[in-house]
Amino acid sequence: MSLKVNNLKVYYQTLRGDVKALDGATFTIADGEIMGLAGESGCGKSTLSNSLILLKPPMRFVGGKVELDNEELPIWDMEKMNDFRFKKISTIPQYAMNAMNPIRKIGKMVSEILKSKKVDFKSTLPELKRRLDLVELSHDVLNMYPIELSGGMKQRMVMVLSTLMNPSLLMADEITSALDVSTQKAVAKMLVEFRDREFVKKLMVITHDISILYQIADSIMIMYAGKLAEKAPTSVIINSPRHPYTKLLISSLPDIGVKYSQKKLTGIPGKPPMLLIPPTGCRFRERCPVAFQKCLNEEPPFVEIKKGHFIACWKEFEKNA
Amino acid sequence: MTKPKKRINEFLYFALKNKRLRVGLSVVLFFLILALVGPLLTDYKWDDYVGPAYHPPSYEYWFGTTTFGQDVFTQFILGLKASFLVGIIGGGIGTLIGVLVGFTAGYHGGMIDEFLNMLTNIVIVIPTLAILLIISVYLKVRGVLIESIFIGFTAWPWAARAIRAQTFSLRSRDFVDLARISGIRPLKIMFTEIAPNMMSYLLMTFILQFGGAILIAATLDFIGLGPTNAISLGLMMNLAVLWGALPLGMWWWFIPPGAAIAAIVGALYLTNVGLDEVFNPKLRKL
Amino acid sequence: MLELEKISKIYKTGTFGGKKLLAVNKVSFEVKDGEVISLIGESGSGKSTIGKMILGLISITSGTIKLNGVDIATLKGGALKNYYRNVQGVFQDPFSSYNPVFKADRIFRIIREEFFPKIKIDEWNKKIDSSLRAVGLNPDQVLNKFPHQLSGGQLQRFLIARALLLDVQFLVADEIISMLDASTRIDVLNLLAELKSRGLSILFITHDLSLGYYISERSMILYRGGVVEMGSTEQVYYHPLHPYTKMLIASVPRLDKKWEEVEVKLKEKHSELSTGCAYYERCLFADKDKDCAKGPPLIEAESGHFVACSHYMEINESF
């Protein structure tokens, strides 16, 4: 069983036309897989995760097919998606820790959410308590208001809530960026624990922090300007990436042990293209050190060049041929 | 690549496109023009005895006549003018005081804020009706101006609170800190950095004060605490009720003024909602 | 050049200001000419508060800050303005640092009005030009634009260019790259390193240890308002002595190795003023009998390497 996304296109409606924020994503996440989704701001990763669970204006569904466990997800229909949300597909959105109603006690909030999904609170309570133990939260939090919890505690609470119904797919959007380093590690490890205990079957972890992905993800997918650039097992992406963008991205990351005076790192000159009228051909060609004529004319398809290693780059296809 | 439209054009585009803004502004403008042009349509004064009493609307007397034979239409037009005057003067004074107090309190914080807060709360709590009753005993002759001033000086706290909250939030933004480490003095920062950001807020505050002033004036006039030497919409309603328009079924005397007040104030609030959508890009529907 | 001596900041909280929040607790350090020192801490450590006190944005409760020997608390009026010629800051959120109603280069105009009122237009434009080029920006591409038309990286470099227009000797960089994309981060970081080689001193405030390692000579670890460890970057990163520092370094996600299995006690919501070691509640080696309850001072463990833990020697032996 898996998540199969086929040529998904979601645009943003603006006054001046459609912004092609997500322009044809095709990938699969298998059961038990933690896939990291990385890229810079504007690459479309949040669009992708948001469109899978709550596709609302100004986002517009343009085309493509999404299948979760052999069942098609009607992501363009907000009403029909209600049956899937929280039970089969769930999300921990960015700033989730600020999304809790400040004047509701947490236990009351949980019971209200469960009620709206037609789930009985009392029968779920024992499991809820077990999960709280797992994330090292005392049962007293159910009687507290959100303001009484620290940032990390709120994040863990939201994690428990989002996974309470054992969804098949869980998406975590930048859940560690606002946390301290020590809490980050705990929260990231909790995600892995949830997968190991089969509370969730598939995980999509969206972040710009690739080092976290190195620690917990099985595979990493890199996005650029609304398109998929490369997807491969984690160690491949970090140690032997093949897409020029991935290579430049990985080599621009400072790590402990790297000093300016010894090895000066470089960034990627230029800016991502505007997606209102995207450039023809490969969207990375303007900043790519190895771009050639074909890159200007034709868009490279996202193709599997080796088992489990997908890439969209004409140069790399040449090497393989 | 398309050049980004100028900000002012973008603003006008959304302003004109916004239904609420269009409807609200049209209604207000309609009554305003009526108030300005109206006096030319009538030769009478509001308290002239022009014709038969209790007369329903007819060709000669468009809005009929009162129990004394006065022309209701004339009263209506002049009353409109009075209401707009109160709105502008009373609303203007209220906004001015509110902005000064709120701005100062919000920017400086500390003891100044505490003091101004206390002042604001005292003014809110003062029973304005009682004070007005006392004033009316001493001032036998009151005009629209006095009424406007009174309203302005008692309605400002609401504006002050809103402005203070907005100033507080702007003050803690990084660009204010940047201005401080550029050596700019606090007063200058208030006017050059914070005020421009609040323009839209100030406009909306004024509109609310304007509408509020008209409403308060109508209420005061209705209970007889309004101007003694002029007619206003509220006074019309007061007189109508006082002189038995209700049991006599003289709807033409009390319905037009009431409806006009409701329409103007309602339209002003509608305009405000529309303006909010225009100023706040997140509320815009495409 | 910049000296902080027992700097403290106490906030009054609660109704009628009864409770006290100790945001910064007797912090002392100094920054020499042309030195980059990293101030590393998580949320609640007081690092931003220290930065703001150096910039005069927050009042100092006790202690002194001296620039070249002059106590900055005594500066008023013209002398204070002079201080800002030498000391400037860049903040975390590039978009919030600009007044959204105006164009971005207004920040240059403000500098001219306040500090160079008599300068001629031509000379001023040349100054702007060279400043922008010094930070790697093309004047034609960035001048005359609104903030929302520029990227985060460009806006931050714009702010650094603004500081360079003055005779700035000391820059407070408060989390300046945390809101930037990975590919632009390194450019701004490299820029800071270049400026350092030209004599600028930088206080690099961050929560990200790998960034601190990249550009700073000395590092300070802050926890809940107090310095727990201080020394050269190599000493602190490769021979951490304080339990908190060790925990931090073990928790940083690296690209070359997986997380070690180190036990970590998670932070709960904490109380305000506490005597004794701030790390006591979470410390795995806390001991009631020893000085933990009294509040350990900074001890010089090896040359230039200070740690605020009374029994660091025993802790490190067990490693």
C-alpha cells in the first residue's frame, strides 16, 4: 500500500494570472517510508502538502491524480475530503503549536475534534493516555490551557492529536523550525517512533533543514520552482547527489567542523524564477553551472535512472545513456 | 515581465471593485448631495407655517406637513444638513483627541500610558447623559456646534483605545528599532515611521466616529437634549412623537428621518467593512 | 573594544509587578577589535536581550557596558548619536526591518539626514554605491525598490550596507540569517567573515551551532540568562565541559553522523528567578550537596576556556 501522486498540478490564482506553484509532481511513498521533502522558499513543497489535505482558494486544482492505498483522493472536493482527513490522511501544519484555541482546555479541544469526526472520546481516552506517555507528556495536560505549555510541549501535543486515529499518511510541515535544538531532536525522533510503532504508515516530512532529514528520513525529495528535481535514498542525496541543484545545495550547508578560514562554502548565485510565467525548458537552467542547449528548449522529465533514484536533468540522462 | 502596478492604482482598483464600498459610499453620497442641494429646492424655513396641518405627502408638500402645518420636506433637508455637520465636527473632534491620546500612550508606554489610560477610562465611565442634562439647564440656547463639541469630547475614548493598540503593535516592529539605532528622536519616529502605517486605520476610525456621532446626536435630539435653535433628524422624531404623530398615523413625519439616520449610519459602517477588505489584502476575494 | 561587566536585566511581571523575571544574569565578556564572537543560546537564554542592551534599545538593570572605555549608560543626545556611528545592528526578520509603506533605500536617506546632513549628493551617491558593492549587491538592481520587491538575502545585505555607511566598528548580528534560504545564508555569512577581515568586530547571536562554528573565533554558550561556557570555538565545540553544552552539541543534527544516543531531559515550562545553577532541573549530574544549589561562578578550566560548573572535572572524567 502506498501513496501514489501522478502529475499533480496546483496553481495559485492571483490578479495577474495563475502562479504555477506546483507543476507536475509524480512520486510514490511506500508503507513504512519516511520521505523528506526539501527545497527553498517558493519551491512548492508547502503547496504540495497543503493540496493533499486542504486544497482551498487561492489554490486551484489543475490536474493530476492522487491515490492513497489504492483509493483515489478527491482533493479538489473539500466536502468529500472530510471523510479522509484526520482518519486516513493527517497533517501537522506549520505553527501548529499556535493553532490551539487559547481559551479551551486541551482535553476539551480534543474531545470536540473527535466529536466532529464522529469518534467517541471516552473510548479513545486510554489510547490517548498511552500516546501522551510515549511523548513524555503528563496526563495533566488535558486539564491545562495551551498557554501553560512550552513550545515543545505544544508541538508534542499536536503530534499526538494528529496521529490519534492512526492515519495512513502523516505530513509534518516545518514542525521543528521554531523549536530549540534539544526539543527538535526529541520531536524528530518521535516521528520515527510513530512510524516504528505503526501509528502512521507513511510520513512526509517537509523542511528546509536537510540535516534533520539526514537523521530521520529514509529518502529525500528535492523540489525547485514547482518541479521535482531529485528523489533518492537519504545517503545518496547527502553523499552522492546527481542533480546540479542538489549538489550546490548540499555543498552550501555549514556543518560543525567546517570553518570559513579553512574551507569557504559557496551559495547558489541568482534567484529562483518567477512562477507567473515560468521559463521554458528546465527551470534551474539560469543558475545551473552545467546547463546546455537542450536545457533551454525542453523540460527534463522526472525519471528513474537507478533503482529508487529519480532525477530531472538532461546532463545526468546523457551520462546514463 | 509585467511591471508591478503602482500602489495607488492597485488600491483604487480594489476600492472600486468592492461591492460593500460601492454601495455604502453611494448611499452616503446620495444623502450628502441631498443635504447640500436640498435647501435650493425649498423656499421655506423649517418652522414656517406653510399650509394645512396633518397633510400627507402631496404634490405641493413632498413629505407632507406636521401637526402645525410645517413642511416636513424642508425639515428633512435641513435636518440632514445638521446631522452631517454633527458627524463631521463631532466625529472630527473625537478622532483628533482619540488619535493624540492613543498615539502618545501607545508609543511611550510606562507612566504616560498609565496616566492616559486612567483618563480614558474616566471619560468612558462618566455618565454623559447626566452631564448633558446639567449643561442643558445652564445653556438655554444650544446650537449644533455645542452639541458636536460635546459629542466629540465624550466619544473619543473608543478611538483612543483602538489607536493605542495599533500603535503598540507597530512600535515593537523591527523597523522602529532600526529608526532608534539611527539616532532619530522618539517624536520624529512617531510621525515619520508609525503614523504612515496607520493611515488606513485612521481613516476607518474617522468613519466610525462620524457614524457614531450622527447616531448619538439623533438619540440626544430625540430625548430633547439637542440643539434648541435648529432642526435635526432626531428632533423631528422627537417632535413627531411628542405631538402625536404615532396615534394619528402621520408616518411621513417620523419615518423619513428615522430611515435616513439608519441608512446613513448603516452605509457608513458598510463602507468601513469594505475599506477593511480593500486595505487588508488577505481579506480580498479574487 | 566592547566590554560587558556583570550585565543583568530583570523584568517585572505579574500583577502590580510583583514577580521578577531574570532575563540576563550577570553576564561579562569582552570583544576585541576585528573579532567575531558567537553568542549561542536557545529561546529564553537572553541572547537577544544582551544584543538589544548593547544597542541601547533595552535599558540595563545593573552592570556596565563600555565601548573603548566609555560607559554607554552615560551617553545622551549627541554623544549617543555618536555611539551609533560606531555600533550598529541587523535583526532577524528582514521584512519587518523595513517600513512597508516606503521604499527600501529610505534607510539610506535616514542615515544621511541624521549623520551626514551637509554632504553633497554626488559624494553621497558614491558612498552608497561603494557600500552596496562591498556587500555584493548591484546598485542598479536594488535601488529604488520597495521591500517586497527584494529577496530576504538582498534585504539583509542592504541592512549591512547601511551599517557600512557609518564608521561602524561593532556590529550586533541578531539571528540575521535564520530567516533566509539555505543558498543565500552562506553568502551573507561569507560577507560577515570578509568584513571581519577588514577590522569589523561582530557579535554573532544565533541558536545554530554550525553557523557559529563557521565564522567565529570565540563562542559563548548562554542558558537562561547566564553564561555556562566560554572559550575559543574549538575548545567549546571539541572539548565541551558543561553538561548543557554537551547536550547541545549532541542534539545538533549533523550531516556527517547520526545523533548519538545521549539522554536528554526535555525542557518544561520553567519558573522565574532561581538561585543556584540555572541548569539544575535538567542536569543529569546535579548534586544537592555541591555548589549546584549556590550558583557556580565561571571557572577557568584551561587557558581562555571558562565553564560555570563546579564539578566539571568529575563529569568529564566519566566521559
